[in-house]
Amino acid sequence: MNGSMFFTICSFFYCILLIIIYFSKQRLQLFENKIYVMMMLTNFLVLAIETSTIFLGNNALIIKIFLLLLLLWIIELTLYVYVISNSKEDKKYNGSLKIAGLIYILIAILVICLPLEFENKTGSQYAYGASVSTIFIVSGLCICCCLFFLFRDFKNIKNKKYYPVYVFLGIGALALVVQAINPSLLLASSLETFVTFLMYFTIENPDLKMIEQLNMARDQAEKANNAKTDFLSNMSHEIRTPLNAIVGFSQALMEEDISPSAKDEVKDIVMASENLLEIVNGILDISKIEADKLEIINSEYRLQTILDDLVILTKGRIGEKPLELRTYFDPSIPAYLYGDHTRLKQIVLNLLTNAVKYTKEGHIDFKVPSVQTGDVCRLIISVEDTGIGIESDKIDKLFMKFERLDLDKNITIEGTGLGLAITKKLVDLMHGKIVVQSVYGKGSKFTVALDQKVVATPTKEVVETNSAPSLDKVDATGTTILLVDDNKINLKVGERLLKDCNATITCLDNGFDCLELLKTKTFDLILMDDMMPKMSGVETLHKLKENPNFNIPVVAMTANAIEGMKEKYLNEGFNNYLSKPINRQELNNIIMKYKKK
Ligand code: ADP
């Protein structure tokens, strides 16, 4: 037995081992993986045939079968390289498979027909002749084709991980040369095994493939999620613009001298728009939470103002229902705290709104006891109702998004099933706790514990901005207001809402004109939209502030905003912030604050 035969036998056992390991693992069924499986099996057959010659001796039939299998393997390798250098869908490779098959058949016929001769050299017998030379030539051509595919599609190659293929091709080319110089060396099959083995360890290991696929799937999911978040935030902006017109004009209409029934209908329009706005905000909030983009923005605030607002809003929601709102606020709570008051308000408002929605009659207890340790005040906010209650086995589902319980009973109650999911996320983000106790049919109690820092000496700004919203009409005679918004309808709404305060209004639809006008004119107040094409409100403000003498108060108006935006705009240098749809009372507050004194 010639020394190279030991190589072959070892390769044979390695090959069996490789096949066992490969098939014992969970695999992907991509086109390239299927070709690799074919390569492994072909390699196995090549080695089996070669090993059999030890016992059966060389004869023309065995050698021809050997050559045909060798040919098959090299064509499979070429197809493999073609597939990895393209990033087409798997189905599209069927044509390439057929072409490869056809080429194989044609060359196989040639190999079968061409002559084969044997020669004995230093004790070992080897084959040569035209059919062997054909295999050499085809192998050389295949290596050239592979290199062509790899270089042509260098940028498209699915993954840098495929770079070892260059090494395999190099080894193949080298082996071809060695085999041509010394035909008795029987290198081909061992080389095949070596390459198949290397492929397993570098690029075809099912574990590696699986990780790669999982990473790709994760990246795609992340991209899709980001696209969804962007879409939702754009959509929210788009919805807010027409809503701004509906709410603004309806509010203005209510102040006109119209019949009581028309007034009622306009009120319903405002209420329906507010509901729609709440839904849009909910969807935007949940998408932000999912994309980890929701931030907690802490600032100083006066708790009593928040609690008063909550009571007013809840009473408004109770309306004519036979429901009593009972409150208890711990008098020892420090007046000024530090935390995210907009989110705090959102959390409690969700609980109070639910209590109103899911309680037909009786009372709602809204209590805020507290525990103070050092400079931290733990607020223990509870909302207890005498409503429909929640079945104990459903409590776990309560905080899941889009989950609405007892739908047969609640079918007439409006809701999206997002409120509590958002509430829970917000409480978690604020490092707080929320617990629910409920007796089905009797009522529920939601308790939230949140730690807020105590502010001993609040800044002047906090004390001023926390004044209660002004419901009265504001008189701003002599005040000049510049309104900048790219949307004509928004300008019309703003103008209409400001009409009653007797201020002099100038409207502009872009930042460039605003910069130009302010070179020659001055105003008492500027209300500026942020989301304007070409030059945003923030950019316009920064340009205005380049002039050290610029001292006109500028209030940001945005439709893309929900909670937490105020702080963002104050940080950008705006003096105040108004969210669209514009709320009449908030607008009044702004005018009161900045009108000509
Ligand atoms: P929505 O109220 O918009 O349906 P939520 O997330 O706020 O969504 O609430 C989820 C579900 O939890 C509600 O559909 C309701 O079945 C139940 N639920 C919430 N609060 C109460 C409550 N105070 N009493 C009874 N059921 C409640």
C-alpha cells in the first residue's frame, strides 16, 4: 500500500465523523447549505471508492467512477461559490443548478469516452491519459470561475466570513500543480476532504450559520421596529395638524353666538377630537417605549398644581355620572418636588380615567399619603373605585398592551387597552411600583409608589409657571404677536384663537421670512412652529439668538409632541412651549405671561 493511501483512509474516517457531527446538529435549509451537504456526501463517495481500490485493485471502471465523483465535487464547489457571491433568493438558483447539471453531464460523457491508461511507478500504480487530463483542466477552469465570481461580486459577498473560500481555492490550485508534477501522489481526494473540513469549521458549521441567521433576523426586526416608530411619530404629526384645525375652530365657534343645540354639537366635536388625540398619544407612547426611546425628563414642580389639575380633569370626566370624587392629600408633602411631573400626571390620570370609565356609581377615593426619608419623598398614590372590579385570574393580563378585560360587559366603554401598559412602563422607568387589588363586582384599587426628590428652594421659573390655567378671556390690546408656521390652516387657527385677545397678529409661513422681518421690526411675542421644511423652528431660533440684542420671548409650538417635549424645547432656548392642538387655556396663560405690560 502506497503512503498516500494512509492519507485516503484517514480522510475517509474524518469524512464519516464530519457527516455524523453535521447531521446531529440543527441546520438551516438554505440553498448553499444544501450544496454543502452534497459536497460532503460526494466527498464521502470519492473516499469510499478510493479506499476500495486497496482491496479491489485499480481498474478502469473504478477509476472512471472516481473521476466522475471528483468532477461532481469540483462543480458543486463552483456552484457554492457562485451562490455565496450573489445575494439572490434561494428559488432563483434553480436555473443555475440546471446549468451546472448540464455542464456536468457533458463533461462526464467526455470523461467516460476518453481513454485512460495506467502506469506503475515506484511500486504504486496511477492512472493518466486524456480523461484524467480533462479533470485537471476542468478543475483549473472551475477555480478560475470561482475567482471570477468572487472578484466580480466582491462587494456583494453576503458576509466577510466567506473570505476563507479564497484560501480553499488557493490550496486547490496548489494541489493541482503538485498533482500534475507528481501524479503518483493521489492528492485529490485528501485535498477535497481537507477543504470540506475547513469549510465546516469556518463557514458551514450549523451553529455559526444559525447565529448568523439569528443576527440577521434581529437586525431586520430592529429595522422594522424603527421604521414603525418613525411611521407612527410621522403619522401622529400628520393627524395632529388637521386635529389642530378641528379643535381650534370648534373652540372658537363655541365662543360665538350660536344656538344652544349647535353649541352642544360643537362640544361633542371637541370631546371626540380629544379622544382621538388621546389614542394617537397612546400609540405613539407605546411605540416609543418599545423602541426604548421614551425618556424620563426630571424637573422641579409643584405637586399641588398637578393634583389640582387631576381633580379638575377627573371631575370633567365624571360629568353627570352619580360618582363622588373623594380626595385626601397628605398635608406634610413638601410643596416642591423634583421628578418627571408630566409622566406622573399621565400615570395618575390613566388610573383616575379608568376608575371613572369602569364605575357606574358610588365613589372614587383619590389619596396621596407620603413617607419622607431625608431628601426623598415617597408618594403613595392610590385610586380606589366602587366599579365593576377585575376577576382575580385576569389581573396578570391587566398590564399587557391591547388587552381589554370583560369585553362583553365593557363593550360600550371606549378604550384601546394601552393605558395600563403605558402606565406600568412609565412606573418602571421611574423606578416605582404599581399594585392592583380588586374584588370582582365590588371595585378596584390601584396603588403607585414613586420616589421624588424634595426641592427646598424652588427656582423662580417653577413658582411662576405652576399658576393655575386661566379660563378667563385675556385682553392683550397693543401686544404684537408674530405667528410662524408653514401650514396655512395652522396659521388660520392661531389667528382665530388670538383674535379675541385684541393683539396685533402677523403671520409668516417660514423661518427665512421671520429672520428677514425681525431685522426691521420687533414684536412682544413670537409663536413658532418647530417642524417646518428647509429651516426648522429650532434652527430659526438659533439664528435669531446669534444677535446678542435679541430678547423677544419665543414660544415653541409643535404637533409632534406629546409628553416631555416642553423640557426639550426649553433646553433649546425657547421661552415656553405650546402643544398642538392648541389648548385655549394654555394659550391664554402664555399671552397673560408675555403680553405688553
Ligand atoms: P382601556 O381602558 O383603554 O381599555 P387600559 O389599559 O387602561 O385600557 O385597561 C385595560 C383593561 O383593564 C380595561 O379594558 C379594563 O377591562 C380593565 N380595567 C382597568 N382599570 C379598571 C378599573 N378601575 N376597574 C375595572 N377594570 C379596569
